[in-house]
Amino acid sequence: MNMKKFIAGITAAATISAFAVSANAADWSLASYADDDPATVNIISTDADGVTFTQGTPGGSCKARLTLINILENPEDVSKIKSGSWDVTYTGLSALTGTEIGWMGGGTYCATCNSAGFGLAPNSTDEDGKPVWEDTQTVQDSFKWLLPSQVPADAAEAEFVFMDWSGQDLVGLGITVRISNFKLFDADGNEIAQKAYGSSAEAPAADEAPAADEAPAADEAPAADEAPAEPAPEAPAADDTTAPVQTGNTPAAAIAAVMAVAGAAALVSKRK
């Protein structure tokens, strides 16, 4: 399958599809890659209720990442979190019909622990015993922090990494994953407020902006005759050797190790 055509088709479908928007929705516009590696995911689209993604490399890992500081309306609420849940939707599963693939699934690394994980199975088998898959399936994944020591101290360091553990070529099969309806709860089951879609964790509040009367008065500007006689040197023009700026997360090595072990364990467990 042509990669560009596949991504273009999925992007169009994601734009057309309508999803129910949660009253409290994480800022999915900031969803990115994990493991400090852009090849771990291709973010197809985001909206106020979720993110749709697939593998960055056909047959490779598939991990979309968001941190709690991108989710919480008040980062200090991190200390109140005890549990959470979200929906996972796979689309394109009909491509598995007639194959030997009888399981798809994954899980999430939730800052200090793994989620419950999830699995998808075919609806039935055909007369040859091959699986018959419904094209779209939605399941729920969730987590609980049972010990006080599991609650992160800093929302900026608390990663949530949503992963497919199937080990299949999702790009070649035309399969995408969507995370939506993400909710966080305190110990009493109350939902914790989340940021608005498209907001920024670092943006100053409106009341922090400098007041108009704090701007320098016109007569405080340097007089024209005080300007330096010599013109300022021109900045060098960019050339082909200018390196692009790479952005993304730098998770601890322990996080990658936990995800790898959890993924392998879940895969073995689901296939038994």
C-alpha cells in the first residue's frame, strides 16, 4: 500500500467522522511520539476528544504520548488523581479477515504503572476456520494508582504512552488506533478538570499580561541621534547545512524498559 495515499485517506476519514466530545477533554493537539523517537508514531489527526494514529514506520512500534501537564487544567491536581479510563478504537480490522491473525491489542504506560491493557478478537470464523473481523472495534482501557508512592509529584514528568502491542504491519493493513473519551478521577470518583483543546501549558494567564500603562512611554524611546552610527551587521542567511530543530520528549530509560516488558508479557498472555 502506498504510504502517502494511506495517510491521506485516513486523514480525510478522521476529518469527516463525528465523535462525541467529552466535557473534559485532554489537549490532544499536543500528542506526540515516545522514546524520543519520531518513528514510533504517525499522528494522523487530533480533535477535542482524542487522537488518531498509526505506526511511524510500517511494522514498527506504535506509541502516542501525552503528559499530564498537557491534560490537567490545574497541574497541581496531579496529587488528586487515583484512576482513569479511555476508549480505544481500531479501524480497518476487516483487512485481517481470512488471515491467521486472531488477536489485536495493547496497553498504556500511565506515568508510574501499566494500564489494565486491552484485546480485540474476531467476531467469528469462516467455513475454513479463518477469522472474520468487524472493521471497527472499540474497547476501554484504564488504570489505578493503588499506592501513594505511585502518584507522580510533577505533572510535567508524568507520561501517558498509548501503545499497540500487536506486532502487525498496521500501515500495510490500513489499520489505525484512536484514543478518546479520556477521563481522570480522584479517590471519590469525581472527574478532574482538563485543559481546553489547543491550549498551552506554558501560556501565561490573561491577567499576567503586562498592562497597557506599563508599556514604555513614547518619550522614553532613544532619540534618533542616539542611535549607533554603524548599521547592525546582517544575520547570516540559512543554508542547506542548517540543522532542523527536533522537538519531543526525553523519557527515562526505565520507562522504555517497563513498556517493552509489559508489551511482551501482554502479547504472550493474550495469545495463550
